[in-house]
Amino acid sequence: MEARVAAGAPGVDEESGLLPRPRPPAAGGRRPPSSSAAAPRRAPPPPPAIWATVDGPLGMPLEDAEGHARRFFLWGFACLPFLWAINCCYFWPVLRSPKASSPAAFAPIRPYVVKSAIGFTIFAAVLLTWATTFIIGGERLFGPVWNDLVMYNVGDKLGLTGFMG
């Protein structure tokens, strides 16, 4: 008996070790009527839960998600573009799902998250271009104005480094 369970023999349940054997078909290829025919049918399983946030069931309900996504998007224009990145990360399931196959519950949230992704991409490109210009260009690119633009010599200009030696 234990050998059948360990070997994974057909007709063996993993939890209890045994499953009832199927009854042989009756004459004429029909199954005999069973007493379970009068039993109520099981309800279909519920659809899988849909979460708009990365933290799944621990996150906010779908009713609140649209308001938060909208607030993150609008506050991103107030010189806080990293909120756009947070919006994209937090609502990653909405951003990741294709528009055609995404659940209907994502429809009011999706425009804010997609616009946040576009806004952060533009912000990151501008920031990277600006930083690269100053890092690579330096004094060769800006000439004598470079000394007025850089911040590392502000202490020298204001005489704050005289005490250091």
C-alpha cells in the first residue's frame, strides 16, 4: 500500500493516500445513476482577484486607486517629477497589462499611470542630458563662464575656505 502511494500510482490521493476507484461502466456504455445527481451543483470558482497596486491584497482598494493615481500625476507637475516614477512603480500591474486585455477596473487608472510614465521618461532624459553636458563639456564647452556656473568653487568665492589651510 505504501509503495503505491510513494510510486504515485493512479487512483492514489496525495493527502489521504487513496481515492475511490471509478466504477466500471454499466451495460450499454451508460453510467449508473448516482445519488449525487440530486445534490446541488457547485458554484463556479470566483474570478481571480484584481489588484491595481504592486502590494496586492495589502494595497488600497480599486475605489481609492484612481484618486491616488491622479494625485501622484498632478503633483508631479509641481516640481516633484519623482512622484511620476513612484506612480509607475506603485501601479505597475496597471502599467504592465496591455490595454486590450487589461481588466475594466484598470480603465480609469490607466491614463494617469501611462502619462506619469511618459512624464518621468521626458524628465529623466532632460536631467540626464543636462548632467552629461556639464560633466563632459565643462570648461571646454562653456569657456570662462564655467567658473560662474559650477558650484564647487562657491566656498572659494565667498572666502569660506580660508580657515582650512
